Amino acid sequence: MDGQEQGEFQRHFWLTRSVARVMGINFTEAMAEGQLTDGEFTDLVSNCRASGCSGFCEIWLSAQTDTPDAAPVHCPNASALNRLQRLYRPA
């Protein structure tokens, strides 16, 4: 992976983690509890990278002032993130 590819991967790594964090999801905890595998996490980042919607994601993230009820509609990882949110969001 060259420097540009590495930078692009890191951008989507942080976008994926940021959306999850805003939703109340801790990937480290989910992995430790067997709710998310390393491979599934890698797939989430890859899906983000391939989607071409990072601009929408950045806008969505900047608009969040409270824990959202669901992942952004445009997110290719919405179903996985929504599933994890249901597991980890306080009732």
C-alpha cells in the first residue's frame, strides 16, 4: 500500500470508528465480546472506502449533537452499525 492508499484507508478507518462512536458503539468492546470479528471490522472499513459517500458522512457527523437512533441512511454499513447499536445502547 503506497502513502496515498494508506492515507485513504486511514480516513475511512476513522470515519467508520467515528460514526460508531457517535452511535454509542465501542468496536473494541464489541470485538472482545465476540459481537464483531476482526474480519467484519475490516469489511466495515472497506465498505466505507468503496462507497464514495465520505463527504455525506462528514456532514452527518458534524451535525450530531446527541446519540442518533440509527446510522446514516446513506451508510453502506448501516445494518451492521444499527445491529451493534441495539446491543450496546443503554435502554
